[in-house]
Amino acid sequence: MLKGLAFERGINLGGWMSQCDYSEDRLNHFITEEDIARIASWGLDHVRLPVDYNVLETEDGSEYRADGFARISRAYGWCRAHGLNLVIDLHKTAGFSFDAGEQETGFFESASCQERFYRLWEQIAARCGESPEHVAFELLNEVTDPAFIGAWNRIARTCIRRIRAICPRHLILVGSYHNNSAAAVPALDPPLDDRVIYNFHCYEPLAFTHQGAHWVPQLDRDRRISFEEAGIPEDYFDRLFAPALEAARKNGTELYCGEYGVIDQAEPESAVKWFRLIHAAFARYGIGHSIWSYREMDFGLADARMDGYREQILE
């Protein structure tokens, strides 16, 4: 548990308020309270909620959207009713998205985009910071280019200070470049306080977890490989996490893995073996984690293909 709080075993609500068409039907019906109750029945303790900035503010950033914040508040209410905690993840901000197809550019160079980012987080903190025991904040999803890390460390530091004026004790999660790579965690500045946690994502080895993914051009879309064919050794994740673990130890903080999972193109039997290996590593090192993703999004754990395998993954 991060800092003694229940953010140990979670799942992402991807595709609900992020990476979607933003239609009323999607926002109102993709996830319901029944889904939250089902997640709680699986024995998980939290959900990670990706939210895009345009759900919470107008296109030019001049106004905040009451309906967007009401949706987060409703999600939080459902979570508390079923004993779950909530990570609010800003998945896209004005000027930056991990997905180049979103055509969000300029954030790391633009003072106006950065100020807009700070103001949005102040709004999130003021409107959604109900309880430091039950809500955590993830500043930004998957910084991409290593060239951004200097600016990102500065931006994160400023943003944390502004959040702290409103929410002094909430957990704040900060990830590094290469899409929150574990190997890049040492490039992060030391935490500003004892409630800042290093965040990373894990989809390694990509050739296994993303086999058949149309959005990964370097992979052969037609190739399918089993867990055995991927040649993943028992100590694979120990070695992979080592730089992040050392950085966290050195700087007096902890680690959280906000995303990890296996694409629906892989055989479920092979996915189970991958999950067992990574879960064992999480347990060894006390790393909180959140599976990508609950439904659909090419990784859905609730999807019918995982019937008969889901329980093994959630053990």
C-alpha cells in the first residue's frame, strides 16, 4: 500500500473519459455503478480514471465544464460506496498527448499551455480532492521524448506546489519519459515531499504484450507469439524494475505502476503466465499497480475472451 493507503491492486477505466469520442452516450454509459461494484467484487482496492482535459474545460480553456467535474464526482461516489479508492489521471493536456495522432503539441515549450495545466490541476484539486485517504492525483500520462525531461521536472515541481496549496496531503504520482518507462524513473527529480510517488508503466516485452497492435509500426502485425516463445525469464521484471527501485530508495519514495497488461491478440493462457510473473515482482517489492484496462480498449479484462482466465489473473 502506498504510504499505508489502499492503492495496492487496481484497474484502469480506460476509454470512458479519455481516448473516446466524448459522446454523451459514451460518457454516460460506458462505465456504470454496476461496473464499479463488479471491480470491487474482484477484490481490487482502487481504480485509475484517465481523463482528458477537454472533458473538464472548453476548447480554449476559458471555462471549466461542470458536467465533466460532475462525472468525476459521480465516479468517486460509486467508488466510495463500494469501498474503492480513486486515482485521477490527466491523460491528455492542452499541448500534449502520448498519442501523436491527437496532434497536441507545444506543451513543454509553451508558458501559456503550462499555466493552463496548472490551473486545471488547481480546479481538480479544489473540486475533486474530497479525501487524501481515498483520492490520488496523477499529473500527466506518459511523457514521451527524453528531450522533455528537463522541462517536465520543472513543470511537475511547479504543479505540485500549486496543488499543495489546496490539497497538502494527497498522493501525487509523477512518471518519466519513454511513456513512463521504469528505466527512465532515475531521470525524475527527487520528490518535493513525502506524498509524491514515482509512477511507471510496464508493457515489456512489447513484442509479446502488443502483438498484432496496429498502432505499433515496428511490430509485425501478423505475428503471434506465446509466452514461451517470448523467452521471458523468471527474473525479467526484477531486472527491469531495478533502476526505478534504486531511484525510489535513494530518494525516499515508493513506486506505483499505473498501467500494465496484455493485448487481446495474445492467447489468454499466455497472458495469465505474464500476469503471474509481473504480479510476483510487484508483491516482492511492494509496488502498487493498476491493470490496463477494465473493458475493451484492446486489453479488456472484463471482456468475454477472458472468461475462465480472469480469476487466475486476479489471484
